[in-house]
Amino acid sequence: MAHLTDGTLRRMVDDPDVARGDRAHLEECADCKARFQSIDGDARSIATLLAVPEAQVDVPSAFRRVSSAPAAQPRFGFRWPVAAPRSRPFVLAFAAVIAAVGLLATGVAVNFRGNWTPTTVTPVPVTVADVQALSQLADYGSVTWTKQPTLQIVTNPADASAAAGGLQPPTVSKLPSGVSTTVTYGAMTQAQAVFTFSSDKASAAAAAHGKTLPALPKGIDGAQLTVTVGPAVAEIFGNLKQASGSDVSEASLPQLVVAESSAPTATSTQVTVKQIEDYLLSVPGISKELKAAIQAIGDPSTTLLIPIPVQYATSTTITVQGVKGVALGDNTGVGSAVIWEKNHVVYVVAGSIKQSDAINIANNLK
Amino acid sequence: MNLGARRMTAASSEEAAFEALFTSEYARVVCIANRVLADTHEAEDVAQEVFIDFHRLHSARADYAPAWLRRAAAHTALNRLRGSRRRQKREVAHVLREGDRTLDPQQQAEVEEDRRLVRAALARLAPKPAAVLVLRASGLSYAEVAQALGVGIGQVGTLLRRAEAALRKEVTRGTSN
């Protein structure tokens, strides 16, 4: 019989009643016996070293502390969009961030001679400082909606599809164990917004913030950026805890969200890619990582930037359904997401599931 | 039942499930953190942080809840141990507990020094071996350790053995410095 492995010998220290064959081998084999003694000795000395006085806990009072804690502050100043409470200031702040990041993405990508229609996705790292810096860009002009988005939560796929202009919700072939089969559907109509740059507003905003922001490039004043997003549909698995009143801590992340949206498109007037890119990257507060990532993009006119909070998640480029996608794994193991684009549709699979499960769902989505 | 009432019922039963989970797992989670930090107060801090994090993102009825909490307790406590926030002074001040009071001052000093050395060594280990040691030392069975770390039960003996060898090496290195 072959010698016992270290792992088996270690287990025998804790559980002498393991397989009889192993025990018999140990009795007869001098080599294994010597290794067992050394492993046993190590195990005992480590147990002594790690010994601590027992902690006495008062569970009811600890529970009261946890229940009354001002919980659920987003750890890095970020919160997943689906966890956003319905409170107006928060939604506005969130919309500003989305708009700013969207502006960056499209600003970098737009080719003034044509339209921006991304065909692939690329992750870019974003810091809290980047988001704050980019939020200021919302003050650089005015936004008008030419098509307002409307959002609906419905209980069946047919209603969702009808609300989202005929876009069919994707079908998940197999849910990972532990994910609730309770499903609700979200639908968003197509939305279109026009951002008009204004030099006057930009300098006023800079003055109001007491900061010196770089002057807008010549000729950009009055330039218009038209961005179209959606329609989009999402399947939301798990019980969405409802926010009671304005209590932010009540909002929670559903176990799994599978969403698809027509890829965003953009057109612009008066502006060149280079001008916008140079300008955006000169805004104070933009991190080196983000600059480097954006400058490394080969052809911005076909790329959809996926902003990834650097401290929050790690991202890797993967192949999903035969195309390039981005997989995000949260460092704490609490959540993951996969994002990809195929045939001008952007897909997202996200939730409090393992990354391998998210990739699996993505690959089997119909 | 209308939709609003149904939501309220769902929310209150989720709260009840969370309280039940807290009651059954809190002592174990503190025990794991205390094993790392040798400091009951800080261990309770870690445990509460872990429960709040869990509650924010997961359903208390999830099958994986105990395993998640235990792993998070080990990793959060180990992160604190590695972090600069933790000051040596606090570490030494808090290790004295009921169980140590029978020791004379000389023995007490030795126990404290050993604990300091072993915690410094633990902080230098890679996250997985450190977590294996802490979870097993906190009384988790091989099956529970396997669940918490998402590994096969057959791997636990091997992981444990390697982790013990690594810790012993680190402790020796710490002592000889």
C-alpha cells in the first residue's frame, strides 16, 4: 500500500476512527508513523498557540446594537443601481453619476464625423474621486430629454416586453442553488437625451466650486451630444425588500438580475474625439488608472466603457457566448456580474452569486 | 391580501429569520474573530460588521448563510489583524481575561508575548491557510470548514497540514528575529 498523504495523516490526528485500512497501514509503516508524530506535534502546538480565553457574549444586546446600527452605508461610496432607494435626492445623485460616466464614455468614443455605435465592451477602473470629478461635468451644459425614460415593474414577461417596445426578456436556463425562483420583471422605454456644452455654465460652475477647471476647448461651446439608451428589460430574482419610508438601509440587492438593453448610441456636433478626450482627462481628480485605461483603448468608436469601481471589484475579460465580455468579481465574495454585447444588445447578469455561476448563466442565456 | 400587506409580511418574516440566524450564529462568529484578534471587544465589532454586511445583501433564509458568516468573520478579522489600525498597545491590553488571572506576572508576560508573536505570524500567512487554521481552531468540523471555504471536504486535511506547517515556520521566523 502506498504511504499515507500528509492530509490523511492530519485528519487522523483529529479523527482516529478514519478508514481502517489507513489505520492498519499507520501501525505498520515506520515512515508514516514518524510523519504522523511530527504532524501530530505541529497540530498540538498550533492549537496551543492559537488558544484564547473564551469570549463571553450577550446575544440579545448585540442584536439590538446591530438592529439599530446606521447600517448599509455603501462601503466605497457606491451602491448598486438596483439597490438605490426611491428617495429623490439619491436618485438625482445617482442619475448625475450615470450621466457623468456616460458622458465620459460617449465623449471619449464619439467620432464627430459619424455615430458612435459600440460593438464591444471594455472595463475601465473608476475611483470615487473620478466619479466626483466627472459629476462636475454635469454643470458644463444643459441636458434636455427628447424622449423621457419610463420605468415599470411588472410580474410577467409579456407585459415587460410590451413596455419595452417588444424587447423579449432573456431566459435563464438553470438557476444556481440558493437563488429564489420568485421573479419580477422591469422594463424601461427608450430614452434620448441631448447634452449641450456651455462655456458660460462651465466657468460659472468652476467659480461656484471654488476650483480652477480647465477651460473648455475652443469651438466646443454649443456642441451637442445626443445619447440614446434602451429600451431595456430585466428579470429580477429574489425578494426585493421594499424600502419602508425613506429608510435607506432597507434597500437590498436582489439575488440575481438578468438584463438586456439595446446598445446605447450617440451622435455629436462640432466636436472631435481628440478634443473631448483630452479635455475630460484634464479635469482635476481623474485618476492615473482611468487615464491609462482610456488611452489604451484602440478604437473608441466601437467600444462601450464599463466603469468599474477600483476598490469594489476586480474585473477580467472573458469570452461569453462567443464574444468578448467583462466579468466582475467582488473582492469580498458577496457578488459578481458579467457584461457583454452581442448584435447591438448589451447583456448584464449580476447578483449576490459566485462569479462562476454568473458566467454559467451568461453562457446559457437564451 | 393586497400587495402592500404582502410586502410587509414578507419584510417582517425576513426580519424574524435574520434574528433567528443572529441568535444561532453570533457566538460562533465572535469566537472565530476572537481566535484571530485575541480581543473580545474587537471580535464583537467584527461580528457585528459581518452581520450588517450580510443582512444588507443576503436573505437570512439562504442555505449558505452560516458558511458565509463564518468565512466573512475569519477574513474580516484577519484583515483587521493585517491592518495598521490595530495598535500593539491595545492588543496587549486586551488579552488579559478571566482565564489568565491564575498566572503569575512572569507567566502572564510570556503568554502575552506568545500571543503577539503568533498573531503577527498569522497576519503574514496567505488568506486561505490563515482562514483554515482559524476556522478549525474555533471548533468547526471538517465539513463546516469545507463549506465555509468552498472546498471539498477531502481537501481540508491537506490544507490544514500545510497551514500548520506554514504558521510554525512563520512563528519560528518571528521568534528568531
